[in-house]
Amino acid sequence: MSEQFEAALRACADDMARELDIVLPDSDGAESRLHEAMHYAVQAGGKRLRPFLVLHCASLFGVSRASALRVAAAIELVHTYSLIHDDLPCMDDDDVRRGQPTVHVKYDQATAVLAGDALLTLAFEILGDDSYQSDPAIRGRLVLALARAAGGQGMVAGQMIDLASEDLAEPDVQHITRLQQLKTGALIAVSCEAGAILGRASEQQHLALHAYAHDLGLAFQIVDDILDAEGDAEAMGKAVNKDEERGKATFVSVLGIERARTQARMLAEQAVKHLDPFADKAGLLRDLATFVIERRI
């Protein structure tokens, strides 16, 4: 990674930590356990990939960082809610996330469900507030875009397909691609779309960022599947080899490690080409595509 990209990634993580601390509720009342669990999950760290996409897609159009950060925080809350629920015993049943006990292990299952619910609804409260964006039409478009990406025709649908894919007799690439376009790719896509909406992008610019997000999201998931098969649990901060143990269909199980690596590289190269309309302004987004396929965690 270039020094500029590393600095931008750190700046995004630092800014998001502050922004999330602002938007998360805090209390010492009877509901304090819920709020504590929300902070615990959100402030556990992570790559902050989705906020990075919001910030740097928005920057293509000169959107203020403050406005983009607030939208990025909303999307990161939805992402964190999805991880909390994904880790539950009725889903993937994971005990460790980002190097620490998952929310249902740290607290209990009921608190984990409620913390996820609260983060999801807080995200839409944030997007509906006029403090970051005075134009109600822009706020409405952001709410609609995130609802579609997160709901029953987006991320939640992908989770359902994922559960139904365990011990699937003959999974194929088309099935896995659709699963991951919904479960993982939908939030990555809306992160880019949010930057375009904030920036009042043209249709051509919007389509270019959507195509970039599509290929980047698939490359990201292929690498995730490779890391689950080959990665180090301590370095990754979560269990590995879970997909194989559960009989899940993945890019690795269908393509094999080497073909999966080749496919990830090809997708990353395609993603970069979609950024041509933005010329030098999209340098950090190009660097992100390289980061996605070279990461080890």
C-alpha cells in the first residue's frame, strides 16, 4: 500500500471512531446495558471499508467530510448490526469477532438481538435528521437506498440464501455470486451509491461507481473465503475454517484456492477500470482495490 493510502485508511478509522461515539446513545438508566452493548460492538474496530467508500466516493464530488462522515456512520451501524446477528447461535454461531467475544457471548443472546435492532433503527434516524443535509430529497434517497440494500431484497436476503446453502448438493459460481452480491455486496454498493447521492452525481458517474462497487464487493468476498480457508485465526480476530466445517458453499469450495485468487485479481482490475471517468481524483479508490486483494485479515 502507498503511504498516502495507509494515511487515508487511518484517518477514516480515527474519524469514524469519533463520529460513532457522537451518534451512539449513552445512559446510566435501566437501558444502559443495551447502550453498552451497542458501543461494545461498534467500537471494536474493523477495517471501516464501507465508511472509506462513502468518504472517498463523496469526495469525488466535493462533498464536505462532515456530511459524508454522518452518512458513513449510518451505514457502519447497519454493518455492525448484521455482524451481531450473523454471530448468533441461530446463524453462524461464532464466539469471537474482531479479536474479542461476540456480543451474545459478552452479554447474552437477548441483549445481542436488541443491540442489533437498535443499531439498525438508529442508522435510519441518523439519515432522516437534517443536521448533516438540508435537502430532504437527498435524505430521502439515502434512506431508500440503504433500506433496499439492507432488507429482504438485499443483505437480509443474502443471509437467508447463505443459511439455505449449507450442505447444498451442487453449488455453482452463479449461486455463490448472487448470495454474496446480496449478503456482502449490497452494503458495499450502497456505500458508493451514498457518496454519489450526496454529490448529486450524473447518471453516468452513478453507473461507474455502481460497477466499481459490484466488482470490488465480489473480490472482497472471494478473498474473505480464501482467508477463511487459509488464514490465521489470531491474526484475523475470528474463527477460520468455519465455512468448510458447516458445509457452506463458497467461492473456494466451487473454484478452488488458485482459481479463486485469479478471479479476485481479475475483478479488482475490472473495478479499477470503472473509475476511469474520475481520472486522478479516484486514486485512493484504486488503491483500495489493491488493498482488498492483498489483505491478510
